Amino acid sequence: MEQKLLKFIIDMKELGFGLAVYQVQELAYKLAKTEGREHLMSDKTEVASKWWWNSYKERYGLSLRILENLSAYRASMSNATMINNYFEKVNHLLTTLGIKDNASHFWNVHETGLRYVVKPNKIMTEIGKCFVNKRVYADRAEMHTLVGCICADGTWIPPFVIFKGVWWNDNLSEGSLANSRTRLSPKGWITSELFLEWFQFFIHSIPPNRPVVLFMDSHSSHITPEVIELAHEQDIFLLTFPSHTSHLLEPFDVGVYRALKCNWSKQLNSYVKKYPDKKPNNGNFYKLFNPAFTETFIAQTIQNSFERFGIMPLNKSLILIKSQAPTKLIEKQTMGEILPGGSPRDSEELIIQNQTQNANKKRDGSAKCHNPPSGLGKKSGYNLRRETNRPT
């Protein structure tokens, strides 16, 4: 009986519908009742006791984890066909360039947002306390954008920070890390102009070894004619992840930025305790950011991120089957298409059934591959990106 329950718990977790403790207790009672063993449970509440749950958890090595949201689009793209297609194209590019085993040629750029209001941690309090609050600076603080870039050999280039605003003040860059950049945008987000400036900054910050492969998402601000032309001139190959797969394929997304957010929260909590009557702002941003950044961006963490996501060394088997389990809930139809010039394209229409049984929703998550031309000279290029007008 307990083995059946364990299998159900694991299966539901893999599908993205993990069970809470009270749900497991209710299921345990129902299973015990079908086996004629409900006398071992609580007849009054019709749920398994807390003592049973603690014992069951210890016997089968279970633990409680906080769930992370996984959208339907991300779940639909986490399928074996998409993952295999992506790794085949990466393997073809790296083999053709002759840099498959050279970590110093692999770079990954990604943005993340930093706020002064962060998710609170659990605290100690007396039993029976109804209201437990944490003092914050606002209901929802404005967001700053960090553009970071890491290399598979464990190195990184200085950060590129974007504040929300239009009027420049020299105090904004006070205390920033050496050779870093601080810029403004009206909403605090990355724009095509700022990404082009960052790309020029990237070219001057990395070693002169070429060719270089830059892994990134396919946001509309990244894929512009100016960036692509400059990449061709510098022998830099832009390789974008398939849409909605950064949680599976991108080293930065989980491997580095998650740790950065934890360290950023620690710095904010320390600041609140030390200066309870002061509010952090753009003027003292780097006093909080620099310790969190330097603690996170260390060689071992970066190298582990590239290895964990199967890039260095190249190993698609590290993207575990259990990460693709949510796809089982989504019906998909796959078809192949050949583009002019003989380049293959896998076009996938993902049909997501609406729970209200209204019209089906369709989304094109296809990826396009321009194979590198023969010779791979200075003007050569490789771009893997989805054909859609919607940004990631």
C-alpha cells in the first residue's frame, strides 16, 4: 500500500502537480480504508496522523520542497524531440568549428531583475502568533536589470547594470566594480540599443581567441541586424536556445542567477538590520550588489553550471527524463520541413487543450538553423532562433 502511494507521489511531482502533506494524509487514509486497515488511522478526521506522516517520510526518504511555477508553454517545450534537436545542432556547430573541447570559447549572456523587495524567509516566533510581518520599503519595488556574461572556463566579464530612469547622475556608478558599466533606460529593461552597446562591450572584454560561441535567449532586443553583422565581423557565433527552454538548457538561468538572488536577499536583510530607518536606493546600490556578485561569480560555480546543463562537456543525457515529464500532459504534433538551400527545420505545433474545452490554442515553437557556410571564414555565422514575432 505504501509503495503504491509513494509511486503516486513521485509521478504527480514529475508531472508538475506535487502533493501537499494534507493531501498525502488524505490519500493514505483512503488507501488504508480500501485495504481494511483504517483502524490504524484517525477515524475522526479521516486522515493519516502526523505521527504516520513523519514515520512514512523517514522510511522513504521524502522531503518538503517549495514548488516553482512552470507555465504550459515551458512544459510543452520540455520534450525529447526539442532537446535532441537542439543538442544535435550544437554538436554540429562546435565540431565544425573545432572547439568542442575548448571551454574558453563558450560564453553565455543573460539578464535578470533585481529588486529591493524580496521574498521573505521563515523566521522564529512564538506558537499561536497570528500575524507575522516583515518590514519592506514598498509593496513592489522598482526593478533594475543586470546583464551578466560567463565563460565555460569559469571566467566572467564585468557586469552591465541598467537602472530605471532618464536623467543621468554620476553618483549612480559610484562604487561599481572595475570596468563595469552602468546605464539608464525608461523602464529599467534591456533595449535593442543597450544590448548593442553591451555586445560591443563584450567584444572588448573577452580574450582575442576566435571563433567564439555566445549562447543566449531569442529576445527581440538581442536579434537585430546590427548585432548579427557585428558578430559576423568578429567571428562570433550567436546560438539562441529554443523558446521557453531556458530552465532546462541555460547555465545562467538556474546555475548562477539563483545563487545571486539568494546572496542579494542576504545583503538586503543585513542592510535592514543595520539601517532600519534608511531605504536602499540607486546611490548605494553597489554597496549591496558587489558583495553578492563576487560571492556568486566564482570559477567553480560557473564551471559546474555549464557542466550541469550539458554544454561543457557536451552531454545531452544530463537533461534528465524527469525534467521532460510535464510534456506528457500536452498533446503535440510534429512535422519536418526543408527550407530553401537544404537547411532542415523542425516545426512543432503544440496543441494545448483548454480545461473549459474552448477552441484549442496553438503556438509555433519552431527553431531555425542557418548552417555555417563552408570555410568558416571571418564573415561566417550561425544563428539558431525561433521564427516568431513574440519575444521570449
